[in-house]
Amino acid sequence: MSSVKLEEIVSLCKRRGFIYQGSEIYGGLAGTWDYGPLGAQLKRNIIDEWLNYFVDSRDDIYLIDSAIIMNPKVWQASGHVDTFTDPLVECNNCHNRFRADKIDTSKCPSCGKENTFGEPRKFNLMFKTNVGPLEDDNSLTYLRPELAQGMFVDYKNIIDTFYPDLPFGIAQVGRAFRNEIAPRDFIFRVRELELMEFEYFIHESEWEDYFEKWRNEIHGWCERIGLDKDRIKEVEVSEEDRAHYSKRTIDFYYDFPTLGFDEIGGLAYRTDFDLKNHQDKSGKNLEYRPKDGKEAFIPHVIEPTFGVDRYLLAVLANSYKADEVNGETRNYLQLPKHLAPIKVAVFPLLKNKPELTDKAREIYKTLREEFGQVAWDDNGNIGKRYRRQDEIGTPYCVTIDFETLQDNCVTLRDRDTTTQQRVPIEQIIDTLKSSLQI
């Protein structure tokens, strides 16, 4: 396990504008978090990388964006109304409630009393809401607890509109909502989360081959976003612990600071459970008709699932480093350069010298037009600015000083090595493109 503590990452995220407590000025709301400017950009970069890796680079996966609120019959057919539950226990002394499977002793984690728990009961995790002006059973529906059903109910639209060859996938990125009994551990277990997911439709006879294919691709994805291989492990989910729709599931775990190994995503073989149920409940034919005229059938499904928030936390944890510079400890984020929310920061050596700030603004504008994710920083001395940019993971800093006005060169400083080099202004874009590998 990493020597870094989760509390250090939480502190950095608040201090530097990555993640804030939701509704903070009102005391917050458990299980909700807001992404600040840097966190929102980091999340966007991770999602863009996922889309590039699993969707844009392939011609067999179709991206959709389905509704968050769906016909309640969807959740009845999928089994969520009956089975999407966690075991809940209540302390008879303090009346706090907990997940029964997360309590290791008979002592209440809140009040410390022994043997005060009642019998566990099932608690459905879906958020209920009402559609329309009347709040009654006829208007009851739910906020989606997963993305999968949106893809299953749009499956018929995809095959009718695009008539894809099998195998093919339907992908989406979006919010899901789970009324967690006890949200915990920063953004690890929350009530509002973001997922990246696709359903891959196949012949039943090929499920093992495609299960293995996507298993390897998930490891490729982890490597692509810079996660250390020795901090990733697979956990085969036993039959009694698998979801009701799954014939085989592997969970992928990351070794988090403080938390140890815990889940960041999964790979499930959902069989034909979902499409068959939706066909039965809706009365619509959801069979796939092969182009070669062979008999129609209901495809089986392989489902890779990725938790955006958990992968983002893993990227932060994996990138958090400490070294010594000029006799002082330096904490910094060694983020993969393509994921860093800011690629380059531009400094005038002194903010009260117009000849420096004007030249720096000119270079800043040029770099921003080229790279987009570029920051202006003229607050404090150069040393403090370097430390600030190191801590938010900015790979390169460009400083404009008095020498720049004479030799038309800038100082380019590397985050990871702290080395500096003089680069002619006319070469700075090409130098950064090469260094950022873009």
C-alpha cells in the first residue's frame, strides 16, 4: 500500500480546486461532491481518453446518451425494483444506520455500544421521484442506478437504424444515482456518481473469447492512464456475490491510500438476461437478425464498467509524489501529461514590469490557442509559483524574464525533473508538442 494517506489527497483537492464538498456553505450533504475547475478538467480528460480508447478508435461501438429518468417498467423488467438492495441494520441505541456487510464487529461504529443492532433488512438503493403534477403510485419512477438499461432499451433503435454486424457495442458516459446507506471515503462511495460503460453484443458461443478480450483491454486502459500494474488486481466474484444477471464477473481493484485494495470497475457476462426480460415485458421483438439469413436470436452481452470518480481518485493517488528540492520536501502530482488539467503555465518573472507582462501575455495567448489547457500565473515569487504548479500536476512552466527581451528565449521548466532550459520563442510550440507527445 502507498505511504500517502487519503487525507493528504483530500486536502490537496480542496486547497487547489480539484474537488469541494457539495453544498459546503450549508454544512454539506453526505455523499455529494463538487468538482472544481481543475477537477472538472481532469475528469473531462479521463472521459475523453476513455472515449478515444474504447469508442472513437473502433468502428463497432456506438455512442449514445440516454435519459436519466426512464419509464418505471424498465426497472421492473431489469430486476432492480426487487433486487437492487443492500442489507441495512439500525443501532437501537443511537439509531444510526449502517450496511450490515460493512460492520465487522457487534459494536456500533457511532456510539460504541455492543449488541445494539436489530435484524438486517433489505434497503433499495434507487432514488424515487415522481413525474408530473401528482405524487401517487402512477407517477412514481426512479433516477437511474446504472447506465446499462438505457443501452438495452435503445438496442432495438440501434439495430433498426444502423443494422450493425454482430458483434457490436453500445456505449455511454453519464450520471447514476444510488441512495447509499453510508457514503464514505471521499469520492469513493457517493450517492451521485459518473460511469463509463458499454454493452457488447455477441453470440452466446463466443462469450468466453470476448470476455478475455475485454479483460485484456481493461488492463490496457489502466496502463494508458498511468496506473501502476502492481497496484491493480483482479477479483473473481463468487456466484453468491454476483449480481442477479451475471454468469461471470471480475472486479478490478486498485490499491488506494488508507483504503487498500478496493473496486474501481468491473467486467460482467450478463448473458441474454436483460434483452430477454425487456422483450417479455415490453412485447417488442428484440431478436437480432443476421444478414446472412440465419435464424434470429437474442444476443448475449459482455459489460465492461468504469467508475469515473474512482478512476480519477486512483489517478490522483498514483500521481501523488514527494521528493527533495534544494533541501526542502516537494509534494507534487506526477500526472500523465495527456491527463493533466493544465498542460503549461506561463509566468512573467515580475508582475509589476509591463515590458515583461506584455511579452508574457503575448506568449500565453499563443500557447493557449495551440494547447487550450494553459494557465497564467503571476502570483508570488517564482519558487512559490513552481511549487503551486507542481502540486496541481502542470508538466511545464514557461518563464519570461529580462533576458527574454534581449535574446527572444524563454525558460522552460520540467515538473518531474525540475530541470530548466532556454528555448527560442519561435521553437516553444514545437518543443512543447514534442515534450507533451501531442
